[in-house]
Amino acid sequence: MADIRVITRPAPHASVATLYCFPHAGGAGGEYARWVAHTLGLRLAAIQPPGRAHDLKQQALTSMPELVGEILAQVEFTPPFALFGHSLGALVAFEVARALQPKPLRLFVSSCPAPPQLTKSQSLHLLDDAELHAEIERNWGPLPAATTSDKELLTAALACYRADLQVLETYEYVPGPRLRSPITAIVGDAEPNGEAWTEGWRDQTDGGFASSVRPGGHFHTRQDTEGLVGLLTDTVRSDLIRAVRSEPSGPSRPI
């Protein structure tokens, strides 16, 4: 069984809910665990699939059903909670949200087209290492210098990217009931298809929809992190207040 690592960070103050974060292709959970410095009342739990960061020797998962199945089997989602996913992580979070009971307070999807909008024109996971490296940097920017300067580390990183891209490129969206949880779709203001991406998510929920445009490109999550995490925190806290107010009251007590 592939190990799903959950990197948790307690809130600086008493937490009211947990935010489970799903990384982009090739990404690790530690990037989101560092967000804790900007949270107020949220416990952070970063989901890290195998084959990355400290688990490079583990076999990475290569299909969406397998990845989602392992997450559901190994991760305990403690209510109240919300889900955040960036790029590929948004699709993973979406499929996890569809399967989970109870449902999250909200699903945040970042820099990712809605599932019906996905195109299957590329097969990047079939490229050799040199070609894959070039395509990654052409599409999403340069890899860290510490990675590219170490041949062994670069090989491991490319294997992780390859597995994640295979998850993305072989993903088959199966239409089903809309989510009852509200969705917030987030993009960077420099992403060419950002507006179309956010609007596409509106049709995936009956629970309310919101969108937000943040400064930056595909990795807007690394710019104005404090502002982004503030948006997530404020939204979850508002959702929690609404959820508490909508709960049926208990039996009345006799006077």
C-alpha cells in the first residue's frame, strides 16, 4: 500500500475547522503546511501522496481512482473541514469531495479548469526525462536550482511529475450529482484562461459559488500568500457560522 502522508500544523490560536490541502503536480505537502503562519483559527492538514519530498523512494500513484481511493482509505477527515486544491490538486480535492461523507464546508479549487473543460491533447507523461523537464519549465516555470543541480534529485522529481501528469492525462470525468458543498474557484490574474476556468466550476455545485482573481500567474499561491490564506480562512469561518445557524435547534425545555 502506498503511504499517504498528512502533514498537520495546529493553528496559532484555537482552531475552529481544518483545511485539507492537495498539492499541484510534482508538489509536496510542505508548501501548504507553511501557510500556518497566516491562519487564524484554522488547523492545516497537507495531503502528500507518495513519491515526493521525504518519500522519493516510494512508488508514486498514477491514476485518479487509485490516488483518491488511497486518500479516502488512509486519511481521516475530521469535521468541520474544508478542502483546498491547486492545479491537479483541485481535481483530486473535487473527486475526494464527491466521495466523502460528511461533506466539506467548502471546496476551494485553484488554477484548474472544471472537469468537463479538461483537454486531452497532451501526453507529457510519455516524454523522456529531458523532454519532460523542458515541457515542465515551458508550461509552469523553472524547477528549483537545488533540484536541477543534483542529478539524482532531478531524476526523482521528474518521476514524481511524470506520475502526477499521468494521473491528470488519464483522468476521466464521470458526470454525477452536483456537490452540496459550495465551491470557490481561484485563479491568477495572469492566467490566460482564468475567467473561463472559474466559471466552469459553477456548474459543479448546488451549494453556492464564488470566484476570486489573485495577483500572479499559475503559481499565484506563492505571491501574497498572506492575502490568499486570509481569504480561505475568512470564508471557512463564515461557512462555519452559517452551518451552525442552520442546525435545527434541540427540543425545547419546559419552563
